[in-house]
Amino acid sequence: MSNIALSNEEIRRYSRHLIMPEVGMAGQRRLKQGSVLLIGSGGLGSPLALYLAAAGVGHIGLVDFDVVDESNLQRQIVHGTATVGKPKTASAQARMHDLNPFVEVTTYETQITSANALELLQPYDVIIDGTDNFPTRYLTNDASVLLGKPNVYGSIFRFEGQATVFSPKDGGPCYRCLYPEPPPPGLVPSCAEGGVLGVLPGVIGTIQATEAIKLITGIGETLVGRLMLYDALAMRFRELKLRRNPACPVCGDHPTVTTLIDYDQFCGIFPESSTLGSQDAITPVELAALLQSDERPYLLDVRNPYEVEIATIPGTDKLIPVDQLQERLNELDTALEMVVYCRSGVRSGRAVELLKSAGFRKLKNLTGGILRWSSDVDASVPRY
């Protein structure tokens, strides 16, 4: 570290750090020498990218393969209206360089996989999980454990969030110690289905950034062995003690997972898991034509009631949320030609499978849901 120096410009920039005895010149030099890999440049990645760049972390890597969408801007504050349609990594990199030109930002516009994870993580001191799906969380965890790197974890949903630091080499647990098995596919809604309060990732992401800074500088007490839970509606923090599981297949005393595996398979996610075929689908353009004909189908919406307030397809006959469908089958007529729709076509696909198993035969799933209806048929219907 003796070779790491701060320029006069950096001293001015970081002066509020330098006058804190807990950080000082030594701590700021550690930050400049330090490196962090952010997996995800979305809700959690946004405050992480901004605050770690502002703090002067010398090398920050960004992994993301998505592009900026208008619906991101309610919470993903590293991006802006001008970067809609651009890769998130490029959008975030430009903002970070504008905030602090003294940090190096390396972008990886790719999906992290079992084939590239170890190579991506290897150059960095601290790994930060800002992802929103279970396969990537397990992958990030296992790769971090195999490389002996701390994994700063956070997750958000609706009004609730959680954060911790998984670091078995420091005596703490890993993600698998807390969640040995993933939930069944479809049981936990995504943020796209259930929503998220826009400021929530700011709270959790800032906590993750704080932990990363403490890990790099060696100050304070980290969240290793503690899970912080946050309830925004009640404005309440709680803390749970965590222990490493000696029988954990990854970080336990006798690990059985010593290489990265197929995490989609581990989480029960299979590309061809649906029993539906092309004969079970209808496009929005095809549906629009049918709705104007004498063969008008019965239109079933399986979204939630609050989604109907945002947007609906004109002429919808019935609303039954997919989670209530099994108990309300008696409200539907098996003799009717029926088209089922939701926001994107995923929940309606599950609904069609359920209805088919219950004896319904004249069914079609609206491909792409109301989102594609808006883009292909009626642009006045809002996208959300």
C-alpha cells in the first residue's frame, strides 16, 4: 500500500473521509487500492455504483446484460431518461465516471454463468450480489465461497429488504446455510409481478455499499453472521443471528459442491417445462381480429385487481387472479372459447395449464400478455 498515493485533487475530493480518524489517509488508500464486482446494475446496483464510485473504490466491475427500460427509472437511479434503450453497464459507467473520474470502471455486458463466474470474480476483493433471481444468487454464492471472497448480499421485494455479508473464511455462513434449498419455481413473485417501493433499493443498496467499504478499509463491525431485515411500511429494522452450517454442501466441513453446477436445474427452472404448445397460443393481432368478429372469445384476465386499474384490454369478460383460479373454477363455462391473459403471458400460461388439467379444452394463452397488446394492437393501453 506504500506505493498507493493520493493526488492533491483526490485529497480535496475525499477530504471528509480523510479528517475521520477511522478512515484517514490509510483508509482512503485502501479504498483506492481496493476492487469490487457488482453483479447487477439495476435497483440495488444503482446506489451501490454511485456510492462506491463516490467513495473512491479504485476498481469497480459491473456485470449486467440488460438494457435500460423506462420502467426501471422509478428506482434505478444510476440511469436516466437519456439512456433508455442503452446497455445498463454503459449507462452506469458513464454516470460513475461523471461522478468520479478517478475510479476505474470495467463493464461486462454478459450474463454471469457457471462457465464464466470464476473468471469474472477472480480479480476482485469484494463481490456484491445485486441480483433478483435465485439461480444467480446461488451461483454468486458458490463462486464466492470457492474463491474465498466475501459476498455482500441484498434482496428487495415490495416494502421489505434484507442484507448481510456471507463470508465463511471469516467464520460466517454462506447463502446456502441460510437457504439450503430454493423455493419452488413460481412460488416467489418477481419484482415485475409484485412490485417494489422505489426508495427501498436505495436503503438496502446503501447498506451493502457501507459493508463493502468496511470490508476494504477494515473498520467497524460487518454483517458477517447477522441478517438485517428492513420493513419500510413499519420503518423497522430487525436482526437475526446466523451461523455457518457445518453440513453445508459448499462451505461446510466436508463440502460436496466443489465446482459450479447447473443453477437453473438446481432451482427447478427448465426452458421447456411448460406443457403448452403453439396450438395453445394466440397473438394480440389475432385476438383483436377475433374480438371484432362473430366468433368473439371469452376474455379472462388472471392478473391482480390493482393491475386492472393500470391497464386492461377492452371487452374483458372476467377477472380471476391466477392464485384464486383453482377455487373459482365453477365461475367459468367449459363450453366457451376462452382467451386467458396477464401482464406478460407467464401467469396466464400457468392458468391455461391449470384449466386444461381441470377439463377445459377451448383455451388460448395471449402471447406476450397486455404488454404485447399495447405494442402490437393498441398503444393507448399503458405498459407497466
